[in-house]
Amino acid sequence: MRVIAEKPWEYSIEARGDEVKAIILNGSSAIYITEVLLSAEEIRLLRQDKNNADRIIERIKKDASRSRAR
């Protein structure tokens, strides 16, 4: 697994083969974790500019169907 982008204690975006997923930490002690596969559009944005990672993570957090914590 290769880390593409990360913000410590907030999120990490990792790639394994063709699969790219965001791991979002929720809460101050990182008790809640959300793992979400990125869409083709999100991957394209990330390839254009790594600074798009924050925008992608915020979009995922706002989408209730994708941001369920475990």
C-alpha cells in the first residue's frame, strides 16, 4: 500500500493496485474510522494536484451515504 496524501490525525489516502481509498479519522482519539473507495473523478482530481485531497475528504464527510464511521 502506498500513501498518496495524508494529514496526520485527520486522514490518509492510500493506493493498492487500481484501488484508491480514503481513511478518515473521526474524533480526537481516532476511535471512529471511515474507509471509502474514491471515485474515478476523485482520483483524477488527486492526480492533477495533491492539494485537492482536503477538498475530496470534505466532500466525502458531507456525503452521509459515504461517511459512515466504524
